[in-house]
Amino acid sequence: MKLAIAKNNDHVHEFFGSCNEFVLVDIEEGKVVSTEEIFNDVETHKLRPNFLRKLGVNALVIKGLGLTAYELLKENGIELYTSEPILIEDAIQAYLRNELKLMDVPAGAHC
């Protein structure tokens, strides 16, 4: 299972449209086996869902995103979890403990 966390310095990013950095977390049997930071300023937010899918991402943690990004991520089979802009490490642990809320509707600046 591969989790992507939208990154803003050391915290969860607030908005998908302005996010170019992600932490990719490989999880096996409920444990983190590896992490990797990626930077992508080539794809626009409309192309980034497909980019994340091609990286094998199954779920994304971010504070919010607009309707278009929400729909594109869902079309690419990526589950969406919402988080306040907490430390990345805290977000990983919250995900592992099933404490993050699944985003069932878009929640962002364009909604």
C-alpha cells in the first residue's frame, strides 16, 4: 500500500492546487517500510492525479482540494483523507491508527 502525503515544509499541505511536494510512504502489514520525498512541478494539479497513480499511490492525505482534483483523484482510484496541517510524521502515525477522516466530499478553496 502506498500513501502519499501532500507536503508543505514539514507539515501536511493545505491545498492540492499549490502542492508540488509529496512524501510517499510504503506500508506493509500496518508498518512503514520506506518513505521517499518527491518534487513535481511539471504536472498541473489536473494532471497530478494520474502522475500519483503511476507512482502506485493508493491514498492521499491533504487538508483540502477542489471538485476537479477530487473527481480526478477518485477516478484514478486514490482514496482521500483529510488532515489539518500537522507534522508529516504525525499524519503518518494518525493514518496507521485509522484516525484520519476519509474525505467523502471535496473540501477546499474552490468548493
